[in-house]
Amino acid sequence: MGDYPYAMKLKNSRRAITLLAPAIFLLSGCAKDSGAGFPTDASSVNDISSPLWTWAWVAAGVVGVFTAILIIWPAIFHRAPKNGPEFPKQTQYNIPVEVAYTVIPFLIVAVLFYYTAVKENEIVKPTAKVQHEIVVNGIQWSWQFTYLDAGKDVTLTGTPDKPPVLVVPQGERVRYTINSNDVVHGFWIPAFMIQIQNLPGVTNHLEFTANKLGDFPGRCNILCGRNHTQMLFTVRVVTPAEYQTYIANLKLEIEKAGQA
């Protein structure tokens, strides 16, 4: 009897934990910096893409739950009686249901397509606010970065064993010219929610502003050959003053190389 109050408290504690755990889990995903898996303001693209990313997952969740209900409901509530006939009554050609099954997915895809097109046009739309230009060339299996601020011949070439670093200024808009020397590559910076293809014979353009200082991993996300997994690079966001110093040092290195 002496242990009874303790047992009741333990039972109530477990019940409280069971009830609170899901709420805590859901609320933990509401932090401003979570960005549904992405930083909310790492680049100018994040603020455009994040709502689309979030609501696409919401739509997927709603469709998943609805589909699960449609699967489970007949399995539970339309089972044949245990002592009934071998096969339950068969039904077919429910026109309203079949029309709904066709129209609803079409509307979902149409809405997602519309908002995706709107966001994509907003991201790739050229502006007159560009302050710097960098050429990004995909090669098997690394990257070449040409800083036009330093000159057309100032190109840094990485290797699978020594991935290159793409240095960009914080808060200043950069236009990227995207090329490929050989096969299709994918210029992808996950933290910036940016992906654009490097196509041989085709020149693509992309503009964005990096907002957060630090190093951010980048990689090729198109299967491009034997060493595809080693086709990595790092985006290093520095202050505008540090960027100008970096460009000046590149010019000096090129001048020294030309004099050697």
C-alpha cells in the first residue's frame, strides 16, 4: 500500500510525457531558423523558395494522409462477414468517384506547377543590380571559377582531390554564367536552395545574393561519370572588403605568373 501513491505518480508522469512528447516535437519544428530543413535567409533565393518548399510538403502530407485513409477504410469497414459468402458484393463504375480521382490530382499538380513557375521566373529573372560576375564551368570531375572582376583569364580550377573554393561577397548580388566543357553537370548549393544545370553548348545564367558569412558545401547533383561523387566545392561568403582583397591577390598572382 505504501508504494501505491508512488505508482500512481509514475503512471501520471508517463501519461504526461506521452501526451507532451508529440507537442514538443511539433513545436521544435516551428523555430524561425529551421526553414523546413533549410536556412531561411542564407541567400536571396531562400526567401523565395522556402514557402514553396514548405507548402509542397504540406500538400504531400495531406495527400498521403488522405490516401492512407482510403486504403485503410475499406480494409476495416468493408470486410466480408466471417460467416458470409466467399466473396463480398462487387461494385464498379462509380462515375463520381472516378471523376474525383482524376480531377483532384490534376488540380494539385496544376497548382504546384503554377507556383513553381512563378517562383522560378522570380529567381532567374535578370536584374540591373548585379555588382559582380563569375563564370562557373563544370568539368569532369571538378569546377572552374572565373572571376571577371579580376579579368577574363583569372580562372581557378579544382580537382577531385582538391575541391575548389568559390569566394563571394556578403550582401552583394553576383551574376553566375553557367557552362560545361563535356557532359551535363549540376551546380548545386543546398543551403542556398539553388540548383541549375551546366549544359554543354548552352549558357545558363543565375543571379543571387549571399546573406550569411561562412562556408557552405556545394556539389554536382547530376550523375556525370566515374568521379561524380568527388565533384565538390565550397562556397565561402566573406565581407565585401575581404572579397576585394581576394580579387586583388588573384590579380597579383596572375601578374607574377605572367612575369615568371
